Amino acid sequence: MQTTTVLLIALSVSMDCFAVSIGTFLGKKQAYFHKMLQLAFAFGSFQALMTLLGFFTGEKAGVYVAKADHWIAFALLAFLGFKMIRESFGHEEHTQKPLTLKTILTLSVATSIDAFAIGISFALLNSPVLFPIAAIGIISFLVTLLGGFVGKISARESFGKRAETAGGIVLVLIGVKILAEHL
């Protein structure tokens, strides 16, 4: 597979990371760089790992797993998105909520389901997988950081609860997009 094709695949797979990162840091009055790094590292690592797992799975049973990947991604993203939307309409004082390890891991799994399917595709095409895994991980890391900065810059305009609603809507729409692409 050509280098350009691999890089375009890596960029495409990382778009979910970008959107989720924007949504995660949008409306945050304080988006600490170490939290952006944690999210970027987790997203990049999970994207690479899921591509590798997809590759190994594709070698064994690619057809069976590919039938459910979109449903898993949709369920995780919709759950998180609706939770954010519900919380944004709460009557309590809107406070800065920490980005917990549990949330980071859940978002990492949700955004990396497509990478799993890409790994299966590489296996079915008998394509080498080491360069694509590295490209997907690195590009996802960088794109996630970029999304965090875009979200933080937007936060300076103080979107408040509307920003949290928007972030939740973005997560739900990504889930719907994944589902629609596979149906």
C-alpha cells in the first residue's frame, strides 16, 4: 500500500479523535496541557492498538467481527453524548468537571472502533501493518492535541452549558455517522 494512501487512512481514522477532543475541551475554562496530552496519548495508543488487534482478528475471523463494530461504536458514543447533553441541562451550578481516567478510556475505545475495522481491512488485503499502525497512532495523537487546542481557544469565549451540549451532540453525531456508514 502506498505511503500517501496509508497517511490518508490515518488522517481519516483520526477525525473522530479530533471532533471528540474539541468537544471534550470546548467550554472548559481551564484545559490543562497535561490533560490534553493524556487524551492524545490514550487516543493515539488505542488507535494503534485497535488497528493491530483488528489485523490479528481479520486474519482469523474478519467477516464476523466487522458485522458488529459500528453498533459498538454507536452505543458508546451515543451514551457519552446523551450523558453530556443531559448534564448540560442540569440546574446545578455548572462547574469544571475533571477529565477522569474512566472517561479517557471510554472515549479511547469509542473513537478507536473504526481503527479496529481498518486493521481487519489490512489483514483481508494481506497488507503490511507496521507502518500503518505507527502512522495511525502518531497522526491520531497529533490531531487530538490540535482538537484540544481548538476547543480551548473556543472556550475563551465562554460558551458554558451550550458548549457542553454541543460536545454531546458531536459525540452522538459521530456515533450516527459510524452507524450510517455501515448500514
